[in-house]
Amino acid sequence: MGMVRLIPAIGGSLVAGLALSSQALPAPLDPAVNAAGAAAQQLPDTGTVSLDDGSLVDFVSQSGDAATQVLTGTIDNAGTGTVSDFTCTVDAANATVTGSPACASIIGGAATGGLPLSALTDRIVGDRVGAAVEFSGDARLHQLDGEIGRHLDSLAQGIAVENSDEAGAGAAPPVPQIGTWGFVTGGFLDDDRFGRNSHGRNVVATVGLDYRMGRTVIGAFGGYTRTDVHLVSLDATYASDGYLVGGYGVVSLDDTFSLQAFGGYSRAWADFDRQVAGQAAAADFTESGWFAGAALNATWRFDSVALTGSAGVLYGDWNASSYTDTLGNSFSANGGNGTALKLGSVLTFGVGRAHFQPYLLVNYLHQISRRAPDTGRDTVIAGGGINLVNTASWTVAVEGTATLLQRQRQAYTASLKVRLHL
């Protein structure tokens, strides 16, 4: 299916080229939608939603009130591959839709191949909630990948140094049989995609325990997550608290190369509050997901400078449960998943010093299994940090990153990391 074309609204009408039909084509609405129930069924103003036949509808603008709504946008027809413009007038009181021919394909009953208005509302609200859950889940996965990945790389370097001519030179902290670590990361999320505008923040706090067996280290971790997002286009707020658990391992293959992997599960309880035609609608639902990553790393040391390169893969999925809000509107469960290829590098200065080791990092990710026409498939995460203390007893570091390259979607993080060597 091709990328959806957006048509901007100007002064309440669409730009030239919009194909309108002067002939009214009435389409039946959901019988439950009438004058009394119109306010509860009022649609959000913009956004993208999929129909049952796979067609993709992009709502560009909405005007009117709860009783009479005018919807404009485009429909990417799954059967023909063509993109058609539409303008639909929804008369909730009389349960009819009039406007361009495409309207009957978008809003209507089974006879027209469209969706009842209540089902269309379900799809659009679900799309926005899903976008927020997905975005926060992606940010959490990238944070875990960065923090756990760099921890495992540090362990691999320590094992490699112990078995090389550099032993005793302080090129990397030693790796004990048992070690503990933890980090706290705060992130800022900003999604400016048309119809999915949202802004918020998230926090991930994690602790872990290492166990060393020769050139291999395995471990387990657990943590707390918190997300707060304002969904602008829904006039809504979404907040969740939850936990995550998982395991990891790293094998130092030789003085240069190592293999690492991690995986886990997260679950959270969310509160979703919005305004519907001036009325407050509140709901609770759960969100959950699995995540995993694996990479081959290589580290080269040049006196006091170390360069680490990595190539790997990341996987994450997310699911939001069905729910019914306090106005009695029911919404379906939704979810998704994605796999990305990752290339990364870290350049560390002052290797061998016990204090103040600055480093720079950059990761490039390419989505290979999730369709993302409005954000693009490519992401760059760039940043840096400082190992404030890096001794045989403990390590303390601070770090900041920015997510780049994604169209109209940004994320920024700041973190504090502590590792104890027992």
C-alpha cells in the first residue's frame, strides 16, 4: 500500500484539486447514533485509520458540532491502489452521510463496505492511544538497549583486558564473579505527526545482578517504568505505571570481539482521560510487551582511546487491552510489533583513568518489519556521557541522548548509571 497523501485545509475548505460530488449519497449510520447519542459519538478531528478491507483513510479536518460534522481527507483504496479525496457531512440526528462518492465506503454499514460511526470512532481513538503506547514502548526499548548494552560491553572489555598484555594497566575495570548495577533514565517524548500530536515524558529505573563464569557473564534485571503523555488531538492524557523484568548475557570471544543478548517483559497499568463534546470520559487499561536484542561487538584500544563498534538486531512488541470509558463507549484492544537492524559505535577517551572518561555514541536503526510511512524507517540516536568514576570498586556515569532523523517525532534522554563490583 502506498504512502497516504495529506491535503491541508485552508480557510475551512480544501486546496484546489479536491474532487467533490454535488450529488448527495446517503449512507446508513450505526442505528445507535441518534440525536441523543451524538455527543458521545463525536469524532476526533484528524488522524489515520484502517478499514476492514485494508484501505487507509486519512482525516485531514473536521468542523461542525456533535449533531452535524463535516469530515475531509483522503482514502487510499486497498483494491485499486488509488488515492481519492472526500468530503463527508455526517448528520447524526437523521443518521445519514452525504458528500462525495467515497463517503459511503468510509462511513456506513456492512452494505456499503464502510464502518458504522461508532466503530470508526473506536478505530480513530485506538489509533491515537496505540501511537502513544508504541512511542513510549520504543523509547523504553532504546533506553534499555543503550544502558544494558553498554554495561555488557564494559564487562566484555574487562574480561578481554584480563586476558591480554594490558592486564594491570587499568584499561578497563576488573570483572568480579558477582556484580550489581543500576540506572535511572528520564526521557522526553515529542510526536508532531499530523493527527497524532502528543508530548510527554517517561522514566525507567532498573537494577541488575551479574554472575561470571570464565569469559561469560549472565544476569537478571528488574525495574520500574512511568509514562505521562498529553494526546493533543484527543484533548486527553495518558499515564501509566509498571514494571519490567528480564535477563542478559555476554561472551568475550577474544581480546576484540564479544557477543551479547538481552530480553524481557514489561507490564503497566494506564489511566486514560479525555474530553468528548465537553464531557469527561475516563478509562483504565493495561499495556504489556516483550522485548529483546542481540549484537556482535568489537573493541579496539589505542593508548588512552577505545573505539567500540556493534551490529545487531532489536525486537519489541506492545499490546493495549480493550476498555470501556465512563461514558459507556467501548474500545477494542490493539497492538503491534517491530524489528530493527542496528549499527552503533562508542568512542571513549581517557581509557585507564579512574575518573573523568568522556565518551561519544551514535546508533543507527532501520525498521525491517513495521510499516511506518509517516515517521520513516530510519532512526539515529546520538549523544554522549562521562564516566565520573571508573575504579575496581565502582563506576558512576551520566549520559544524554537525542533521537534524530525520524520525521516529526523526537525523543531525548538523560540518565545516571551506577555499577558496584563485589
